[in-house]
Amino acid sequence: MAPHLPTPCGRCDKTVTRDQQWVVGHIKSRLAYPELTLVPSNWRIEHRACSNGTAAEAIAEKALRDAGFSPRGATQAGAALPVLSPTAGADMIALVTAGSGGVPSTIGMQSWTAGLLPVPEDASMPLAMTPPHPRAVGSYGPEAVEWAESELGARVIGRGGHLRWWQRLAIIRQLEHDADGALVWGQVIESAPRRAGKSVRLRVVAMWRAAHADLIGEPQEIMLVSKDRLVAREIIRPAWSWAMGPAQKEAGWNVRRGNGDEEVSTPSDDRWMIRASDGVYGYSPGLGMADEAWGIPPDAITEGLEPALLERLWPQLVLTSTAHVRATSLMRRRLLAALRGDDPATLLMLWGAAPDADPGDREVWRSASPYWSPAREAMMVSKYAAAVAGEQDPEFDDPDPMRGFMAQFLNVWPMISVRDAPGSVSVTADSWRALTAPGVEEAPSAVAVEAWPGGGVSVAAAWQLEDGRTLVSASSHPDVADAAAVAKAWGCRTRLLVGASLMGDPAFKGMRLKAQTGTVVAAVTDLTRWIAEGAVVHDGGEHLAAQVTGVRTKATPTGMRVVSAGAGDAVKAASWAVAAARSKRRPRRASTGSGSRSRVLLPSST
């Protein structure tokens, strides 16, 4: 049977059309997973050129597997977290490492990170870190580090104007970009013990982005929110000092330090501002940063920063925090989702210790700290002695001094296990897999497009079959322009269903549109009902499967609500397309799997 084309390439996410050379490649490489060579669920469509250049990646993947890593939750592009796996049954995530060579091997796979090896004596690798993004071809990070150290210097960075190793790593990973030059990570989750230098790392990225609006292609607003406004002022204060220098003032840099109106601006009026967690509304930031995110109300991010990022170029949300025993659900849930690999657009960088590690072991202290020095060791000795003595530290805000020590200085998060995640799954993986059906080689009955804040864009198509069922398929796209091109190529004669927030996007110019609204809860409820009625089947695509089976809901006094942290754009687009297709009067004929337009899919030899 021929595949549904156009469709995104599993390697580069660019659209594969019928007039291009394409092959069926493997999500997990044949070299590392020979047992999956002929398993259809491990196949995906790829450009032949993309598939031909995967030998080095396959070798690295095999090395990771041989070292004992067991990737979980593979995304559509085949990415998975190879470093850690959560252990169920504990009230904190138990992180199990699988050898010392894995993460450095992952770093060394890319030319833009290879220069970070070997790891210096005063640094430690992350306990968990997302592997390279499948679309990444480079990073602005090396240039950003060089610019910061030469332009900002000691006044902004401290330590003689030189960034620490872990700060360089974090900046380089955050600024990875695709072949079009756009950043690949929509969300960055970063967590490390206290006093590691997180403020400096945030400051450098904010200043670099403000100073490089021309590279990005639009005026820049960068917004920093924090649990504590005074802490936020301390983060931006060195940038004020630098911008007020004679050379910067003459060039046109400016600062504002009024209470509630703190910012630094460039000669072209690009701004980096700090705001209270309840003062993020009404702005259009391209970069949103949340410091001390453990204490920030989730609504400040989900209803404030994230929606504002959607229409920007290179949108990124950065959540950074040290663990805290009284952490809100914001960081705990997103850390858990990142560890599971729920969202391929999320970059996780986590330094810390396992909950069952010996809190008095100095080797544990060192491995949990991204930066190590005699001064830090002396501080840890003092803090641990106080915890053993039962002395409460006001900074810990916890009656158990040892638990506070482990949270603040070993970065052990109070966390639910994967198995005990909140809410319930509406559609299980087994039940969804059982609904797989042959594809259809004709224009769909309906096509829908929806985006997710800080993430990608999904296109869903639905066909009304001759037997009365509705077939649905969904694909992931890096931006609205790519999604609009694919939606147009489907050739659907009815109006394109588009999420209301996308209606004004110029990518849809000249297309007939119909605005759609609704929640993920409503969408998954509709899909669940149609599944129970035997009315819906799908083509086996991984993108839609990951979202449908990943949605967790919980009954509350005000109704059902979603409690999972993953994206839901594919679920919404699929429900809109299915609803529209089911309303059609003329059923579509399903492909029989034979005929002049059908072919048997076989894995590529690459």
C-alpha cells in the first residue's frame, strides 16, 4: 500500500511529496535494533537523501544501547531520553544511570557540541539530558558564548568574564537550530542545585537575544518572571550596570529601574524586562524565562507566557529552578513529562542526585553539582552538618532539615512516579493500536490545523469510509507555514479547519478557512466516544498516537480537566477533522490495498 503523501520526513520534518525520492526508514536504527527491522510500527517515510546520511547516528545509537541505555517514549522523529528511567513506587523520582560514558557520547555526536569534551575537572555532566534534536543542524551557542565573553565580560558574567563549562553546554543546547535557521526547542527545562550559576546563564541568553534581533528577524521582547521579584532584579542588575557604561550609553543602550518597570533596552529598542508572575499579560515576548519556577503558579505560565509566545519567531519558554520540598505542580509535572519524552520540542537538562543516594557522600555532592570548587565543598560541608544536627534553615522552608538539604543542594525533587502520574488515561496504547486501518489514496473529506504554545503545529486529515467509519491521520510540522503548505497539498475541497489563534496567519492567505475552538478535554472526549461506537480508525501514525494515549484527565467539581503536560494540538485537529468528515453525506471508498496506485511498503536498505 502506498503511503499518504504529502507527509513530513521522519528525519528533517520537511514535506515529502510524490515527485520526490523517498524511502521507508527506521525510527530505531536497524544496527542498534535488528529485531525491529521488519516491524511496521518502527517504519517511517524519509527523504532518500536524509535517510542516506544516518550511518553515524546509527553507530552512536548502538553504542548507547550497548552501554545499557533503554530509550523510552520514542517520538515521531525517533528521539528518546537515553540517560535515565524513572522507578515507579517512590514519592520522588528515582533516577537510574546506565553507565558513565553515555551522555558524553551523546554530546560528541554533534559538531557544535564536540568541543565541550573532555569534561573539565571542575564540572559534572547532567544527570539527565535530552539527546540532540533530529532537526538540529547547528547551534548559535558557540557564537553566543564568544559574544558574551568578549562584549559583556566580567561586569555581566563575573569570574573574569568566562562562562562555566555547564553554562556553555546549556547555552549551546538551547540555541540549536534547524536547516532554516530556526531554533528547534520550544521549551527548555533546566534544573540544578543552588548557587550553580543559573542566573548568569539566563542573563547571557537574554542579552544575546536582545542584541541579535536582526538575526531572528523581528523586534525582541524578552520577559523574566520569578517567584521573588527581588531575585529577578538581581539577575538583571549586572546588565543594567553594563548598559550604563560610557560606550554602551553612547551606542544607545538604555535602562529603566522603576519598581514594576525594570528593563534594559538596545539601541533598536529591543527589550529585556522583568515582571511579577501576575504581570505577564499584555506582552508579546519571543523568549519567556521563569526563574525559581518551583514557586511560580502554573497559571502564570500556561495562561500568561505560553500563549504570548505562539505568534513569535523562534519562540522559547525556559523554566529553571532548584528543587524545593514545597514546589508547585509547574516544574514537577514538566520535569516528569520531559523525563518520559512526552514532547519532542522540550529540552531537559537536569543536574542532581538520585533520591536513594547517600546525602553525606562527597562524591555524590560533586556529581550532583554542575560546577565544583573548594568553596562549594566547604559550603556543602557546613550545610550538611547543620542538617545532620537537625538545624532548620529558613531557606529550606521545611521541618525536615535533611530533606531540605537534599532538595536545595542535591536537587532531589519531590515527585510522583511515572506509574502513579495524576489522572487517568482516556485511550490506552493497546486500544488505540487495535484501531489501525489501511490508508486512503484520495483527497480527504476534511483537513484541520492546530498549533501548540511553545511547540509545533499539527495537520489532521479525515476520510469518511464506505463502511461508515472515519479514518484519521495527523502529522507534525515545525511551523505554520509548513503546515499550511501540507494542508493545501491535500487537495480537500471544503474549507480548511483552523484553530482560532491561527486565523490571521499570512501562511493561509488565499485559502478558505473556518475557525475552530475547543479544549483538549473536549477533543479527547469526542474521540473516546467515537472509539466506543466503533466509528473511528487511524493510519497508525506515531504523532497522533503519542498525543491521544498521553492525555490524562481528572474529574473535578467543575468538570473534567487535563492533568498531563504534553501537547494536544494533534488531538484537537484530529477531533475537528473527524467531526467534519462524519457530517459529510457521501462516504469515501477505502483503498483495497491493490491497484495501479497501491504499492507494498518495505523498509529501506539504508
